[in-house]
Amino acid sequence: MSARSHEEMQQELGKCLGTTLNRLQNIWDEIGILDEQRRERTDVVFLHLRNLLEEMVKEEESLKTNLLRNVETYGADMLKLSKELAVQPYEPPDGISILQLEKELRTKVDVMQKEKHNRLKTLKKLREQDQHVCDILCTTPYYIPSGTVPSEEELNSLREHIASLEEER
């Protein structure tokens, strides 16, 4: 938060508090509340305000904690997916906010999960084609270790393998 907006916030809060206290004083004048009771009521007002502000701070601290937890989780997911997809892990720019970092990591993880899903879906389709042609030609199917996410090069090699088998057929 910039110093200017922080000062503006303090001024607005002071103005709001002043207006509210004046309104309360006027109501208490009209009702006939005595000075001692006014002090007690004013203390209650300040107690409510302190509690409200403290609750707001706790909510914001909770938000920060959740964002940091998400950054950690998404960071770990991104490293795992980077390894599975055999790509360089994403390096966020220096100096970005926690909120920006959380959003960027979440977005990168989503993109990488989609890439993983697409590669596995393509592999399944190509394996079925390969198995079909290999059954006809009585040859061994192309080997890509199961349980791994194939690289684009492996998928291309499998496509080429199927194409060469189709030519033999």
C-alpha cells in the first residue's frame, strides 16, 4: 500500500469515526445520558471498534497464510510436473507479490496438468494404433515405459514407428 493511500485511509477513518461519535453525542444529548454513562458507552464503542479491527487483521493474516500455503503446494506440484513432463521448472520473476506468485503458479500448474493429460491421452491413442498394426504384422509394439509421461519426442517417435509399420503393411 502506498503511503498516500495509507494516509487517505487514515483520514477517511478519522472522519468517519468523528462523524459517528458526533452523532452518538447528539443522540445521548437528546436522550439525556449523563457524563459517566457517556464514558461507559464510549468505552463500549471503542471496544467494539478494536474487536472489529482485530478480527479484520486476523482475516487478512489468514488470507496471507492460505496464499503462502498455496504457493508452497503449487510450487511442489509445478516441480513434480516439470520433472514428469521433462521441462524446465517455471522461475517466477523477482519482486512479485505473494498474490501474483500464487496466481502465476496456479496458472502454470493448470497448464502443465493439461499438457500431461493431453500427452497421456495421445499416448493411449497411439498405443492402440501401434498394437493394432503390430498384431497384424506379428511384431513387437514400440516401447514407452508405462507409468511415465512421454515427451513430445517419444510421441513423435511412436508416430513415426506406426507410420513405418503402416508402410510395411
